[in-house]
Amino acid sequence: MGLYVEDPQRITEFMKQAEQLCKVKIIDYNSSGRTYDNSIFYNAFVRGLAQMLALNEEEKQSLLVSSNLAMQTLDEQGLSPYRTFDSISKFAELLAKSKNEKFVPRITTHQISKKTQIILIEPACGSNTVVIISDGELLFVDNGYACYKDEMLQVLNAVIPEFDKLPKRLLLTHADVDHCGMMDVFDEIIVSHNSARSLINESKGKNGFREEKPIHKPYIDICKTLTAYKTVDPKKLKTPWMNAENLKEPLTQIGFFDFADLHFEVYEGKGGHLPGEVVLIDYKNHIAFTGDVYINVHGLTAEQAEYNQYAAILMTSVDTDPKLCGEERAAVLQRLGIGNWKIFGAHGAPKEYSVK
């Protein structure tokens, strides 16, 4: 039996009322063709994710809307939804597997100078968190997913004495959801002008840079719901560098940034990974923070590598312009001077790199 419905909202309301009277089971099924009642498919899909990640009713409804939109997008392109939705399910499973006591990030310490050290925290899912410590001051570079906020705070209190009492500043390499999860914890958030624009738009209920592409929007919205993403208070945002527009080079210097005895030249990428991306290079101490422009793919744990392959599904591609991002990666290495370098990308272990 086929049922043609002019007003899907009325069916949704009917289902809610029916569930209050008796148990309703949504039957999942497979189909290789394009003709199917996709509401049955994505209702079952959303129910499974909601149970897995203990989503509340508001999050469940948001996920339902985004899944519906993703289904329509795939259908319009003549694509089967099952591989994509299977990947999203596996992404959610990875998020759930790393919660609570199973949140066991790789943690390493790197002495940069006599008074400055870096603690690198690498979770299985989401970006790394860099903590630079010098004379009782803290600077964070990126900060992972919001769904791990409680777990990360436990880790930080364990590795940093009196963490709760210290002022906290955050520097974001770019405004992707997997780098911005704990923005409410920080007193000040340092970003490029372009990243600030994206974050401010989100705080106003508008699209960030990723969602501006219609094909990316449903997947980013799904990712935000699954990871409990919250927008930033715009008053916390600080933009100390040049407002870069219409960049011509893969990397353009936009200013400097000092913290303790570290002195960075700051470069903004042309947007190969995401507009607003920045790279920081300290030529004296031979360290660089490169965000997602350059990561050490050979330094990923098995869990990180698995996460990265599914993360790409949620944005169709992790890079806005893969070819341009490749040019930016090459430009990063070209800008490093002679010496032995530590390159801190946003995923995986630091890259040891020697220039002779």
C-alpha cells in the first residue's frame, strides 16, 4: 500500500499522538531503488542515534529535520542514501564509544623552552587540544568537541594544577565544529576576522561558512546535534590581526602573536580547508601550529584514522577546496627556516620536520 501525503507535518503530529496511546514500531527496511517512503527510513535512523547518544527531544527533532534534508539532497542527485547514512551511524558510534570512562586521549608533554611547555591532548574523535603553559599562564589552541566537555575538564584538572583558578585564553585555528566545543569555558577567544564572522553568524542563528554550501548544510547540522555544539558569546571574540579579504596567495601574513617567550608570525590561508584558517610559526623555537591545513597523517592513532574517514562524510569533503589546501600545505613547509621543527597539526601527533 502506498500513501501520498500532502502535509507531512500532520502525519508527524499523528505519530506523536499515536505513540501516547500505544507502542508504535517504525519498521526499517532496505531498497536499492529511488522509490521508497524515506520518512520510514530516517525516522528509524534518528531513533537509533537518539538512543545511542541520549539525545533530548529538541535534539531529536533537529536531527530529524537535518536527516530529512540530507535524504532529499541525496535523492535529488539520484544517489542511494544507505552508504552515507551508514557512515553517519558509524560516526555516532565512535562518539559514543569515547564517552565517560572510555574517554582516554593520548597525552604528551613537549618542553619548548626553559619556562614554556606544551601539553598535547589527542582524543579519538575531534581536534587535538594544545595547552601552552608558561609562568602560570595558559593558552589553548583549539579545543575539540562539545560532547566531551566534562571529560576534557576532568583531564585538564588532572594535568594542570589549579586549572580552575587560572585565566584561560583560547586561540582557534579555524571555526569548524570539531575545534570549537568548549568556547564557553574561556574568558577570551582569539580568531581571525573571517573566523569571527562565521562564529557571529552562527550566534545569530545564521549559517556558518560550512553551512553556506547547501550540499554541506544537513551534514554539518547533524554533526552539531550529535556533538552538542553551542554557539559562542560574540563578546568573547578578539581579532588582533589584519582583516584579510580577497587573498591572492595560499598563505598571507596577517600579523604577529606573542605568548610568554613565544613569538609567532601569523598567516591566513586562502580558504582551502575553511575560510579564516590561520597558521602560526615561531622561528626562534622552531614550532608551528597548522590547524587542519597540515596534519601528520602518519601520526594518527587507529581510532583517529577511523574517525577521520567518517568525518569527511559529514561535509562531503573535509576541505572546501582540496587543490588549494594542497597548495597551502606546501606553502607551510616552504616558510619553515633551517632547523629541526615540531609541527602541531590539529589531528595526530606532532610532525618532526628537518630543514637543512
